[in-house]
Amino acid sequence: MERIPILRMGRCLLVTIQVDLQDDTALRLQDDLAAAIETHGARGVLIDISAVEMVDSFIGRMLATIAAIARVLDATTVVVGMQPAVAITLVELGLSLGGVRTALDVERGMRLLQQAGVLADAMEGPADVAAE
């Protein structure tokens, strides 16, 4: 089973999904990310899905669930890099990513975290790999 790396940048976590997200990988990411938020006291989560070309209803729900878990753990989630086909699929499936902020790219996503007051805290401490 593949694991998606979670990088820590101070009090933010960066997740870059570079593979087709299978159900078991998405479930593992959910668990790993929740643990990383709790362990590192993360205040922001940036998920880059620019390499994801297709999603199904399960993966769409998992993205929403991951953001909800982060919110309960007091972290703001921003999903960046959503391709038009992915956005269209999510809308056609009737899935809304409630509580998930979105941005076109990582730079804009970081600005959203900054506006949310997370990025000021984000650079406290060294960057490292939180989970692999």
C-alpha cells in the first residue's frame, strides 16, 4: 500500500498527491494526516492535487472528510491545483467540499493560509518530513 508523504513546514503540513489516489491510499492518508496534525500541532494543511486527473465519489468524500478532521483538530485546510475535470466530476457527483478552501496553485494557497492567520505561525520551527 502506498503512502502519501506529509511534509512539515513549521506549523503547516504540505501534502502533494503525485499518484492516482486509490481508496486504501486515501484512507491511510486520512489517518496519517490526522496523526501528523496532532503530533506537530499543525495549524494549516495544504493539499496539492494538481497531479490528480480523476476522482470518484469515494475520493471526493475522503477529501471532504480529511478537511473536516483537520478542522476538528483546529487546522485550516486548503486544496490547491484542482484540474477542471476533477472539479466538473465533483460537481456532477453532487459533492461539495464544505469547509475546504481552494486555490489554483500553491502560492495562492499559501496566501489563503496567511490570510487565515496560519502562515505567520507556520514558519516556526524547522521543516521536515512528518510521515512517509
